[in-house]
Amino acid sequence: MKTVQLSGSVRSNVGKKDAKAVRAAGNVPCVLYGSGEQTSFSVKGTDLEKIIFSADVYNVELDIDGKKVNAIIQEKQMHPVKDTAMHVDFLELNDKKEVKVNIPVTTSGRSKGVLNGGRLQQVFRTLRVQGLPNAIPEVIDLDITPLTIGKAIRVGEVKIEGCKVLDPASAVVVSVKMSRGAVKDEEEEEAEGAEGAEGAEAAAE
């Protein structure tokens, strides 16, 4: 995971009135949990923006009035109109305790199907992953080079060392769909021809 540093201040009072005052000062109310005790604090809204508006998952090095911990954002509440953070929950990381996070999915390579005019369709932009903090990758990169028209990469085919992907194994992550003007390559046509011949032989028998 990428690492970012964030400073915060302990909130002495907790409640709707106090939270409103925190936001009025340009800060965001936050909570840190996961180690047995819960800490209420606040951070500057401008410092938080670069984290919450990013698709990346960050290992946040929190410094709350001198108390330093590593954490990840577990949940965030956004303003329905202004699209600003209203409240953020942080989960303290433990090197020996697994966490569940959504990891961005990227693709690399040049799909054979796309080169033949097919359309690449990415169904999952993130995948839910469970593992120890030091095993969580920054991104899940899928090589789409072998994908021909009609083929797909499913969740069950995605392997991450030290981690488990929690989404349904049969779900399609990325695929190549037929589109107007698309042509199947010779390998695909030969494969289909072979399947058809085998079917004809079986019928004759």
C-alpha cells in the first residue's frame, strides 16, 4: 500500500454540536479504532482530501497529538450536496491481523480481441481483498493480452500472494465483447472449427 502522513488533534468533546463546530473550522471529525480503545480526533479537511478522493488505498501514518499509529480508512461519510467529508473512520493496522480493503483494478497489455475490433469491458474497478497489511498490494494489475473476443478474466483467476479475493469467484472482472466491425482472428476460427469437427464426428458415431 502507498503511505501518507496525516496529523490530527484529539477532540475533548464528542457530540453533534462539537462536530458542527469542528466542520465550521474547516476540519473533519474522525474516529480511530481497532486496538481496543477508540480515539476521537479531527484533521484538516484540505489534508484529508488527497486521500479520500483517490482510488488508491493508503497506509495512513497518523500523528494524533504525538500518538503515532498506522491506519487505513474504513468508512467515510460524505456531504450529499457539497461532496465534502463529514466524518471518517480509521482502522488501526496490526502487522499480525488481517484487514479487508477494496483494491483498484488496472489492466495492462494489448488484448488480441480489442486489436481485432472487440470492445474491452471492465466490470470491476476494485476487488475486495483480505490479507495482512504488508501483503496488501497497491493495485491489482491484470494482463489482458491473451483475451480474444468473447473471453474474460474472472475473480477466481485473480491470484494475489498472501491475500484472498472475497468477491464471487465466477464474477467477470474484465472481458472483450463483440462489436460492429470486429473480426475474429485465425486462432479463434481454428478453435471453433475444431470444436465443430469434433461435434460432427461424435454425431456420426
